[in-house]
Amino acid sequence: MASKAAGAVSLIRDFAADVQALSRLVEEVEAFAGANGVEPGFAQRVSLAIDELITNIILYASRDGGPVPVHLEVHCDPAEVRVVIEHSGAAFDPFVEAPVPDTSLPLTERPIGGLGVFLVRSLMSDTRYERVGDRNRVILTRTLDG
Amino acid sequence: MNVEPTYSGAAAVARVSGRIDSASAKDFNDALNAVLGKGVTALVLDCSGLRYLSSAGLRVLLIAIRKTTAAGGGLALSGVPPHIREVLEVSGFVRLAKVFETSEEAQASLSG
């Protein structure tokens, strides 16, 4: 992917993901995006999308309940924020395999949960999944034009 | 994440502040259960100090909406910051709980 425009800045982290570490990282991403000219509304959409996807990785990819090694890249340039999330494990495309919730259901019929991936799709401009060797890679793009 | 309730009989206004994510959703759930445990059926959540809400927080919110509605009352939100309002709209929560500018309007909607 050669979309590195002049002036692009990147935050790259390899970390052992559990909910506490993720909570801190999400705040770091928000601050990083904000410090690089991304408006707060967009910065929070991006950090929320990262939060939802890595939360799912923690919930479903941890075999023993322990932290899951996750690779995260956040690239900011004036036109867009691009996010790459990678982890090893069983192939899982969240954008195909996660059920799409019916957000029009009345209160008594709404299932508890299942909104994470739906929020990601709604808040990002583009969402893609790739299987690379034994790794799952998700690429999110948020354009900053509205 | 912090929840500061003010009680008035079976009604309460709770000021919710900070960040609600996977790490703090259980504390949020415990705090709302403590409020509902005092016999509150009409609950207003003043979200003007809320900085972040993920789907983990929406789960907790849905449970509280169900409990208050089943008890004959309801749950309403006030002062929701724009970026959190977008999350509520996208997820369809604006159809499950009414959202108002002020906690006074929210309280009035539940006392009808």
C-alpha cells in the first residue's frame, strides 16, 4: 500500500492486548490523531473502531483468557486516517462473519450485544479484511472530509 | 468512569462522566444496578460529562433500559455530546431511550 502522502505520520504498536491495555491504547490513539490535526469527532470514530475490533479479538481469539499479541498501525495524513490491525489465529473476517444487527427492533427484541462490528462499518469510510499467512489483517480507512 | 446519582423518590438523575469501554463497563453496570436497587424506576442519565462510549457500554445501557421499562418507568438521556449521540443514532438506541438537551426535560418525559 503506497498511499503514504507527504506529511503522513504513523503510530505503530505491538502489544499484549487485554481490556486494560486496550483502554490505554485507545486513549493514546485519540491523543495521537488529535495532535496530528485530526478533528476530535474523527479521532474518536477511529479510536472507537479500533476499540471494538480489538475487544472482539480479546474476547474470541484468546485461547487461555490471557493477553493476545496484536499489531496496530495508525497512519494520519491530512486527507484520511488509515488503520491496520493484525493478529495471528484462526481466519476470521469480521465484516463477513459477524451477524448484522437489526437496529430497528423494539426494546424487548433487541439482543444484548453484537453492535461492535456494526459500529465499525458505520463509522469508517472503508473496511477490508485480508488473510496473510497465518495472520488476520483488517484495514480501516476514515476520510476526513465529512 | 463515574456515576453520581441524585435521588427523588422512585426517580433519579445520575451524572455519568469519563470513559465507558470494555475495561469500565462492569463498573458502569454495577453503578447502575446500585441506583436501580434503591427502587428507582425513572432514571435520567446526564451524559454531559461522558467522553467516550463503546458497544460494551451500550450493552449495559440496554439492560438498564429494559429493567426500568419493565418496572413501569423508563430511562432517558440528557446532555449527550455529539460524537456519542452519533453512536446512539447508528446503533438505533435513540429509538430505545429518549434523548434530551437538559436533564429537566428528560425528567419531565418520564414523569408523564
